[in-house]
Amino acid sequence: MRALLPPGVVVVESHGDVPGARPFPGEEEALVRAVEQRRREYVTVRHCARQALAELGLPPVAILSGEHREPLWPTGVLGSITHCDGYRAAALAREGAVASLGIDAEPHAPLPEGVFGAIARPEEQSERERWADERPGVCWDRVLFSAKESVYKAWFPLARRWLGFEDATVRFAPEDGTFAVELHRTGPEVDGVPLTAMRGRWAVRNGLILTSVVVPAAG
Ligand SMILES: CC(C)(COP(=O)(O)OP(=O)(O)OC[C@H]1O[C@@H](n2cnc3c(N)ncnc32)[C@H](O)[C@@H]1OP(=O)(O)O)[C@@H](O)C(=O)NCCC(=O)NCCS
């Protein structure tokens, strides 16, 4: 994931759970009804996030969730979290390094039947064949899904409102690992300019799809 984010963003990732990692005071409440898998991903990714805080020169703190499930970062910090089978990652930056960011990881496998039609706009459905011609062997349906999840994670902290799968068009450049996002809902102003587009990166590595979206900082 580190290669998918610009300098100034600290990424800490883990392919397994960290023995001995424990929730911080306050985090335990989120785990009261959690199954073992959820407990492990929650604790490990927060361990990663605290390592990232340390790299930014900041003390370890509990990382709680807001009413829309968004992670609550210490003042002056922003970031994003992802976890899936066999992978957990946290990407953090000081405010000012970027305006917002989102990361997502998914297993590199096709989406269940019917899901692509529900998450892809018509123009994305017609582009899929071209993406597959340019980069065969990539599960483009799930790469699109992951890119859109990254879009949402970058969008929400700025907009503080819902963005549906139909509210953005993602256009991949299959050869260079990038994508452009056109938003069909006007977002909040960033540096005095309404947010209408985002840029992202994607990669397939070791059986995982990794995506990131960054909204650059002012200036
Ligand atoms: C929120 C969502 C994107 C999470 O993605 P996911 O693949 O289910 O799960 P991941 O493991 O990758 O990410 C989970 C993390 O997302 C973060 N997250 C959840 N809600 C969030 C929000 N509103 N804003 C920012 N981050 C959020 C949390 O940190 C969570 O981890 P935690 O519960 O341990 O803190 C997804 O569940 C969702 O609601 N998607 C629908 C919205 C969407 O994708 N729209 C498309 C817009 S084009």
C-alpha cells in the first residue's frame, strides 16, 4: 500500500495479527458483540495506526469510531483504515500533507454474481472489456468495487454525508496503475474549490487488490 500513496502519508500494514496487541481503553466497547475475526482485525489495524502515529511523532491514543463508523483521529491528523482476510493497513498523515485520503484492500477474486451490476455505472460496465483487454487476468469488477470504497473513505471526512456507488464514475488507466474519479454529487469546497473529482492508484499484489484515493492539500 505504501507505493500507492504520496510522501507525507505514513502507511503501516500487517499480513497477520500481532500477538499481544490489545485494545486501548475505550476501544473495548466497540468489541462487546464482535466475533473473533472482527476483534482481531480491529485490534491489529489499530496497532498499525498507532505505529503510524509514532512515525508521525505523535503519542499512541485510542482510535474510536464516529456515528458513521468513520475512524476518529487525534487533532491535526487524518487517515484511513482497511482490513480483509490476511491483510490490515492504516494510512495516516498530518493535516496539510493531504486534504483527505482513503485506502481499501480486497481479496483478488471476482465479486459475487450480480454485485458488479449494482456497483458499476453504465459507462463503467462498457469500459470493463477494454480494461480486461489491456490487463487480462485482473478481476476488474472487484478492483472497481475497491476503488469506490476508497473514494467513499476519502469523501466522507470532507463531506460528512453519504456517497453511493452510482454517485461516482471511475476510469482506470490499466497500464499505469492509476484511476480518475468523476463525482456526480458536488462535494464540499477544498481550498475554495468544490470537490468534483479525485485521483487514485490501484495494484494487484500477492492475491490482494489494493486501492488508494488522495485529495491533495490546498495549493
Ligand atoms: C465504509 C465502507 C467503505 C468500508 O469498507 P469495507 O470494505 O466494508 O471495509 P474495510 O475493512 O476496507 O474498511 C473498514 C474501515 O472503514 C472505515 N470507515 C467506515 N466508515 C467510514 C466512513 N464513513 N468514512 C471513512 N472511513 C470509514 C473504518 O475505519 C473501518 O474500520 P474500523 O471499523 O476497524 O474502524 C463500506 O462498508 C461502505 O459502507 N460502503 C458503501 C459506501 C461506498 O462505498 N460508496 C461508494 C462511493 S463511489
